Amino acid sequence: MLHTRPLVAEDLDLICRHRYEMFREAGREREVLDRMTPAFRTWLQPRLVDGTYFGFITLDGDTPVAGIGLMEIDWPPHPLHPEQDRRGYVLNVYVEPSHRQRGIARMLMDRAEAAFSERGLPYAILHATQMGRPLYEGLGWTSTTEMAKAVDAPPAA
């Protein structure tokens, strides 16, 4: 039987695994993911403990089968939220292949929207993989004009 609960600090390894698999399935190279995951783990651990990274895990019995990460991010007032200096941010949405096409990701997104609403965050963003895009569009999410560029870091001193 499926049930969903809030994330806890002990979910650290599971979240790291889900993030790795999400990016791997999106076509990212294992070499990069193998470097990213330990750094992500170091970044995530204190945020799980202090609650600045929150979200939900769905379990089938005792087996975790899906998860979603959420954050409240500091952001200047913007035409899309002209009086609000914060945004919700959705990340690390992942459903195990054995449990896809059952509405789990949709249910997690509904929980995310409710959690943001409870925190007074009327605007949220996410970065969609090609696989996730139809889900988000079906839930009313729209594309924005965001662009990205990697900037070379200065040489280490």
C-alpha cells in the first residue's frame, strides 16, 4: 500500500540516490554525477537537519519508491510575484521505474503546492527534464525565459 511522509534527515542517502538516477536518466554522464553526488550530499545534509530542504517520500509498504525535494529561496520581488521576496523551488522529483505511470509524481506535486501555500509562497519554480515536462505542463506549470551559462572559476590560490 502506498503512503507518503515528510522527509527526515535519515533520508539523505535515498535523496542522493534519487538525484543521481534522475540526472542519469536525463542523459548526464556518470563521471560528472560521480563527482557531483558527494558534493551534493555535503550540501544537503545540514539543510535536511535544519529543514531548509524539505519534501516528501512515497513508500510502497516499507520500500521508498518516489520522492520530491522542496526549498524556499530568497528572490527579489519580480513581475511574476511583485510583492513577494521569496519563491518555492521544486527539485529532485523521482519515481522508481517500477512505480511510474501510477500518478505518484502528480500526487507529490500536489503536496508540494500545498506545502508552499502553507508557507505563504504563491510562486514556485522548477527545472524540468524532458521526461518530467509533460507532467508539469499538465499541472499548469509554464516555461519561462531562463537561460544558463557555466562561468569559468578563477584558478585556486
